[in-house]
Amino acid sequence: MNSTSALLPDRPAAEQESPVLIVDDLRTQIHTPRGDVQAVDGISFTLGRGKTLGIVGESGSGKSVLGRTIMGLYSTGPTMTVSGRVLIAGKDVHTLGASGLRELWGSDVGMVFQDPMTALNPVKKVGVHLTESLRRHRTMNRAQAKAHAAELLNLVGIPEPRRRLDQYPHELSGGMRQRVVIAMSLANEPALLIADEPTTALDVTVQKQILDLLDRLQDELGMAIVLISHNLGVVAGRADRVAVMYAGRVVETADAAALFGLPHHPYTEALLEAIPRLDQPPHVRLAAIDGAPPNMVAPPIGCRFAPRCRYAQSDCTLAPPSLDGAVTRGIATPGHSFACYHPVNAGGQ
């Protein structure tokens, strides 16, 4: 396929201007034998068409749970309680029910999972993975769906796409499997793509190819993207805005340039200091963050980062700081919010 015009969604102007994703006070509580874990704790944001939100943080910070809750993969039941609102293309995810979610997935939202091998059924050929969704959501016969599936593989840069349709996932490399997962998520031209660690376990060259591919497809298809990663280097230069998560909460959010250029939360500063730099001499010890994330069954009463924070004071342990710390500290910058009583770089405003 020489152009993606055939895949470009024709959406009304009003829909293009309204937010694709609205998350309002979202909370995901997991019930375990040891107690309840607040994996996602009061997160709110909006995301417009053609924009990318990067969500970063250590492993265990709640990033993947947030992405799956937005997707509607988690809902209230015996082992979990979900509250708050998620609107995707104007549809309330947590009121749709099973049949409504099946229509939402693929048509309005797609997801790229961390491990492409577990996201693909090992006993189904690549073509079946793609044509099942196409035939469900579109009026295509078997031949039409197979032809369109080949176009999708070509779109994501897989050579000899028609031959690949008849191969099983284990016959493809890790990078090619990830491209298949991306093709599946784009099959029905969703308005929103959730990419959860899309470059995990891939070598650096393939990582760049996958990220460049997502950038190109976003430009051509006009998708909104939620890019989840523990790697700040992946998010830098790829996201319009960045939200930093720690222990289930967003502790800082800002435009990407502002957050990487002048972070205000000590956790964000510590994450940036831990990034290896090309101008450092070889074998330099990386700046690690002391301590460990809190026990989420019984998290600290105050700031959850306080036990590991070099700037923590007594008031940090009394009550959790709100995300409007920029306003209360008088160093507000439009669109830059942080949850900290003693922010860093406060004199830089």
C-alpha cells in the first residue's frame, strides 16, 4: 500500500476538536489476602486528538494498571473495585457492559501490550489475528479481510506481508511480532492507542524503529496516544505532555519540555538523575534512588515518596500533598502541576 489514505478515519470536525480521552478521578483498588492495594489512586487528565501523553515511573508505580483500567480490561468485581469515569470518544467505558466493550475495543481504542508473544495466540496464524477483528467490526468477506490485513502489515513495515499472514507468531522476530500487535491495534482506525511499554525487550535499533513507526502512524491517522514506559528516554521527544506516577498517584505533570527541563517534584528529579548520559566517562556509577517503593497495602499517611526523599521534612509525613502544589507554593506555570510541599528548582520560575 503506497498511502495510508485508505486507513484515514473520516471523523466529524466537532469530534476532532473534543478530547478523545477524559479520565476523571480514576481509582483501581485490588483486593488481596494481605489487604487492599490502591493501585490507581485518584488520577484525572484529558487527551486531545493527535496528542501523546507519556506516563512514566518505576516498575510497580501503577502505570500498566492505569492503562488497562482506561481500556476497560479491569472492572469492579470480587477481586477489584474501580471507580471514577473514563470517557473514550464520548463513551463511558465502565458503563458499557461486555457487548459494548467488545464494540469499543478496536473501533475506538486499541492497545499495544508489553509482551507481543503473550499478546498473540501461538496456535493462530498472523492473518487470523488480523482478519478476526476486521470481519467483526467491518462488512468484509474473508478475501477482503485478508487483503486489508496484508495492507496493515505493509503499513507497519513488515516485508512480504502476504507470506507473513500464513506464519505463526513464533516464526517471527520480536520486533516483527510487536509490529503485528501494532497492526492489530490499528486495524479499525481507533481514535486512541494505549501503548504499554511498546519497546520492552527489543534491542535499541528496533526500539527506535517501533517508536518512529508510532510517530508516523499518529501523524497519518491522527490518533491520540497514551505512551506508558519506565524509560524516560523513550518518552522524551515523543510525548506532548508527561505524567509521572509514583505509588499509584500522579506526582507531577507538565508539557514534556517543561518537565524534562525544570522538574519540581523530587521524584522526577531523581528519575532524571538516574538516566545514563553520553557525556559521562565509562563505568560511572548511576545515581540510584535510595530505598524502595512503599508497601501499597499500608502506604505512608503523607507523601508516599517521603521515606526516600532527600528533601523530606516533618510536614511531608502528616498529609498527602495535592497536585496543585504549584499554586499553593506561588510558583505556578500554566499546565505544570506537582504534589510536593518542598519542590525542587522553585527558584527557577
